[in-house]
Amino acid sequence: MINTTIAHKPAGQFEDTRFEKIHNVVFSTSNEASICVAQEIASLIREKQANNAHCVLGLATGSSPIKVYEELVRMHNEEGLSFSNVITFNLDEYYPMDKNSMHSYFYFMHQHLFNHIDISPENIHIPSGTVSPEELHQYCIDYDLKIKEYGGLDFQLLGIGRTGHIGFNEPGSHYNSGTRSITLDHITREDAAPSFLGINNVPKKAITMGIGTVKKAKRIVLLAWGHNKASVVKETIEGEITSEVPATYLQNHANTTFILNEEASQDLTRLSTPWLVGPCIWDTQLASKAIVWLCKQTGKSILKLTDKDYNDHGMSSLLVQEGSAYDLNIKMFNKIQHTITGWPGGKPNADDSSRPERANPAKKRIIIFSPHPDDDVISMGGTFDRLVEQGHDVHVVYQTSGNIAVSDSEALKYAEVIKDVNPTFPKVDDIIRKIANKVSDIEDEIEVRNLKGIIRRRESLAATRFVGVPDENVHFLNLPFYETGRVKKNPLSIVDVEIVANIIASVKPHQIYAAGDLADPHGTHKVCLDAIFEALKKLKHNDYMDDCWVWLYRGAWHEWDVHQIEMAVPMSPDQVLKKRKAIFFHQSQKDDVMFQGNDTREFWVRAEERNNDTARKYHKLGLADYAALEAFKRYHF
Ligand code: F6R
């Protein structure tokens, strides 16, 4: 769904459904959305310039506005957009925080915006993380006064935290709060933990503009991208105003727009269950989504649904279109049934008209792309095993080195083993010293990074050998965008795309598997997927690509919804155990994982629970009772 108009529609005219209380626009991608927001900001700056006026912008940090800033910088460079009349006030800063630290919002704003535009330094205001505790109270009052002196904020850009915070106004914040210091919520600190290399390094406090300050802005635009934000976005737009979700206060602001991508908007009632909202155009995709939902609501399997069930749940128009529940149930049951196959590479000599994959060629060349060195076995270890067993020419391609996810203690262990084997091994003392003396927020030096990369490479080879792939079919791309030594990566470059395109061109695959993890727009999985999509665009005119089908697994964190699944590969209990063993070869990612996120289960547990859960969902719909299922969705390029 693309809607490129973000102008605010007055209250009473924007409600697409009776559920929504904040104007919102959904874009297919965060990139398109960000460009649109940057255009709104640029027009405002130009309009003010034409009137010889200041333009007062309230700005946010975090992953959400990065592309907006990138686009503003592009407009400055290529279209002469000047920021000479712009005054900025940032929302927040960690406290205490040195402005030169790479974790400071001061650093962030200069890196992403201020260093690249013609704004006067005296027009930039970012709360200072170095004010003394005694001066802090007055400092915050003065920050609000300064905004007032400039006539208030003309435009406020916001992100939203999973707690529902705007700025750092965490749950409990008052509607009339001013700029102040605040204790960060645990969830907020967890979300920041990866970039601080652990939650213990994340500051506990921050200075934030208050809700009272933000709500005085003449225009507010809030950005939210990704699946992770879907539930808080729904709560904010559809829920009651509550201090427990401070962003809901924006329901009272007459000129606010939420800019969302599809993943962030997916829980809104009008999109998740549109049949409850108004008339629907029923295609097969929507019908299967609705039927899966209806089974859940009624606790019935597909073949037990009745006309009354459909009518009682807003789906009578589907019945009108399809005839009776009886016909519709059988059609949908068969559709889902046909997604199940034990032959992910196609079943040779079998009728493939209702199978997910082609029978021919019987032996396929296959590439499994794995963003990190372990996603292959975590997300599709069972399917991987079947493809090898069924005789296909399987290549595994690890896109990044995964080096930053190896802890210092793990690297030290290997360095000490090397030293014990050969005390004069070149540079080993140097490496041990570098690891032992490392200060927490400093990036690893190149030798240490190399060692960490080698550890992951060797673990991967142990796992691929266990599955039965010859070493020459295992490729390590070490894509350059990843090699910053820090959590923050470089943007995807043509070099990355070229490397991915080269491996596809050399294998000429009939099947490609890739991680379709769209949850985090700036995460490594998404960048790795973009690299593949770009490479496919580049190569699609070659004849061999006509025979290439692309299947997306969902990455390490989530699974496809049942109605999205186009191929489901069952695993027996023994295959589940084999997959577990393959995951165990990635020892550096076991136990105390560095980038665990907020799910504390180990990777193998997550993988098993997710595959069991898919099997359970299929069974509840009335399909066979498997131990586990791995799920894929086809990507058409
Ligand atoms: C940042 C800020 C925060 C973020 C929010 C979302 O200045 O005030 O409210 O906007 O935590 O962060 P991201 O965009 O990283 O998901």
C-alpha cells in the first residue's frame, strides 16, 4: 500500500476506521516514507526562508530518522537546500554522557546531519549530558524557555520506543511534563544494549524534552518502522490515552501524522482484520488470512467452520463470493495442505502441479544465503539437511563474518590455545594483550576481529560438514558493509551487491534461500536481503535466472504467519535433534550470547519452539500433526 500524501487531514476527516485516533500513512518501505518526510521538512524550511523567518525543528535520534537525515543531506548537496535559517532542538541525550562519546546523541546528530549541512553551530541545541546534577534542574527549564523564545517548534520529528515513549518520556510521564531528567525504562535500555555492547553499559538516565514541550509543536510527525513497533503503534493509535503509553497523548494533538511502513502498521485493525472494519476485496491471500484468524477465534479447524461462523465474524461477503462454507473450507484446506512438502527441492518424477516446487531439474543447484554464520542452520536446518540428502548441489553462502558477536572471553580462549600449542606463534601475544586490555566501548583491532571471524568460520564449516556439504561449496563473503568493528554498520554499497551477484552468477542456482527478516530496517539481515534483491535485479536478464526461484525463510526472530507460508517442510523428531546438533556447532553463539535481544532463550531453543509452534498451528487448522515445520515464502523478482 503506497500513499504518498502525508498532509494532515483535520480531525473527523481522517478516520479510516472507527478504531483510529491518530492520522497515519502507511508506505511500502521506510525508504520511500523517509523521503516523503524529508520533503515535508524541506518545504517548510523553504517556505520560512521565503518569508525571512526562522524554521524551528525538533529532532530525534535513533534508527528511525536516519534515512530522513540522509535525504536532507542529499537535498542540501544536490538541490541547494540551505539550513541557514534553521534552529534545531534535539529531544534528548543520555545522562551522564560525554558529547564526544560515539554513544552520545550529540555525536549521532553530527555524524548523520549537522556535519554535512550549512547550519550555524549556534543554532544547534542538544541537551547536554555533562551538566552537573546541581545545575540540571535550571538547565532543563532554560531549554524549554529557549524553545519558547524562538516562537516554539514549527515541526517536531519523533520516533517511538517499544515502551510507547516519545523522546525519553517513559511510561508514567505526565501530560504537562517539561524538559527534565528521567530514569530509562528497562525495555528501552535493553533495546539500546546492542550498540553499547551490553545492557550494563547503557546509561540509566537521560534528559528529555517533556510531553508538554513536544505537544506545543505546530506539526508533529512520528516515524515507526518494522515489525517490532507494530504492537505499540496499534496501542498508540487505537488505545485509550494513558500515561502508561505516553505516545497516546498525541491523540490530543491536532496536527500529528504517524508515518509507518507496512511492518509497523500490520497490527492496526484496518490492516490486520479489515473484514471487521468495512467492505473487502477478497483475494486468496486475504481469504486465507481471514480463515486462519476465524479458526483461532472459534477454536475450530478449517473443515468445521460453518456459514454462521463466517457471518458472525464479518466475513459474510466472502461467503457471497465463494458460495457455501463447505466449498470455501475445502478450497482453503487444500491450499494450505499443498504448502506441505518433504521435497523442498521438488519431488522427482512426481506430478508437481500442486506442489510448492518444480520436479525438474531433479538435481538442482541451490544457494542458501545466511546473513550471519549460523542463520542457515537456525532458520532452515531441517530443510538444508533434506536438500543435501536428496542429492542437490547445495552451496552455503555466509554473507557477513559475524565477528562482532564473538565475545572477548571466547576469542581469548582460542588465542590462548594457539599460544599453548606454539608459544612463538606470530602476533599471538599481541592479540592476547589487545583483548585483555580492551576498554568496553572501543572497537576491536583488526587482528582481534580477524580471530573472531575465523572462529565463526570454523564453527560454520564444522556445521556444514556435519550436514554433509563439501567445504568447496561453503563460501564466506565477508561483505564490507559489516566490517566496521562496531554494531553500527556502513550502508550497503555497490561493492557488497557486486560480491553477492558474483556468487549467484558463478553457481547459476535453480533455487535461492534467503533470510527475509524485515523486522529491523537497519539490521544486518535486512541489509543482507537488500544486497540479494539488488543482485537479483542486476542479474535477472541472464537466461539462467529464468530458472531460479527464490524462497525466503524468516530469519532468527520471527516466523511467517500461516497465511503467508507457501512452502512448509516437516521435520521428524530425529530431524529436529539433528538440526539442534548442527546449531550446537556454533559454540561461540551458545550460552552467553552477545546479541541476544530481549528474548533470553538460546538460539536452538528459539528455533525448536518456533518450528513446533508452526506445526501446532497447522495441526489446529486440521492438517497433519508434525513434530516441527520450517516455513518459506516465495519471492518473485
Ligand atoms: C531518540 C528518542 C527516542 C527514539 C525511540 C525510537 O531521540 O527520543 O524516543 O525515537 O526510542 O528509537 P529507534 O528509532 O531507534 O527505534
